[in-house]
Amino acid sequence: MNFKIRSKIFRDFESLHPLLEIWKGSNNTIVFTNGCFDLIHHGHIDSLQKSAAFGTKLIVGLNSDESVRILKGENRPILGEMERATVLAAFEMVDAVIIFNEETPAELIAKIVPDVLVKGAQYEIHEIAGHDTVLNNGGTVETLDLVEGISTSELIDRIKKL
């Protein structure tokens, strides 16, 4: 893995914090989104591009393998957390990927305090982990319409039928 990609991957907040302080000190608009990002597809790309457009720095919170299993079941993830982090970090619109172990990124969001929090429109704002932290600190919470007809679970089902 090349240095540019590797330098965008963080395993904990403490390692991200110095870079985050530089970004905040340079008046960047920090955007945060999160997910499992198992088997990247065009729906993921669409949401990452739209998320990045809300600011100048996009941080992607990535569920660890352990938290994906809690959310999706024992057969997931298909790809390990470092493989998924590497794919995400390779995208130009992603400035940092931080892996978290909790079921939701609420704790991580409370440490990062992004200016903008982005999730899919299938959630009401009050259901989005970390919404209170962002709103209470003057930020905004944005929801995105998901690309119809594609999800990782749907993709896995299609592959199984081959």
C-alpha cells in the first residue's frame, strides 16, 4: 500500500487528532459520514461524493470487523477492516478513514465534532448517531437519498445466485 493511502487510515482518535487540529485551525469544513463499506459499489461512491461536497475535508468512520458482525451477522464483513479502509482511503474525495469498534460512531463524533454529519435518508435526523453533538455545536446534519436498487446485501445475494 502506498504512503498516501496509508497516511489516510487511522485506528483511533488519538492518531487522527493532530491532523484534525490542523484542519480545524485552517478553517476547513469537516464532514463526517460512516458505514460498513463492505464490497464497495456505485451507491457508496455516490454517497461519498455527495458527502464530500458539503465541506472541505471528509472523514469516513468505518465499522471495525467486530462491529460489522454485531450489525450484519456472523457472515459479514466479506472484506476485513484494513482492506475496506484501504479501498476508501484510495478515493480522492476521502481525506481520512477512522476505524471504530462501537456499534455506532456517537462516541467518535463527540470527539471529532464535525461541522457536517451525513447519513442516508432512510434515517430521521433524531435517529442518526451523533446528531445531538453536531447540532449542539452549531453544525448541520444532512441526509442523502440512496441509489435505488443497490446495497451490499443485495449484491451478496446476486453473487450467491451465480
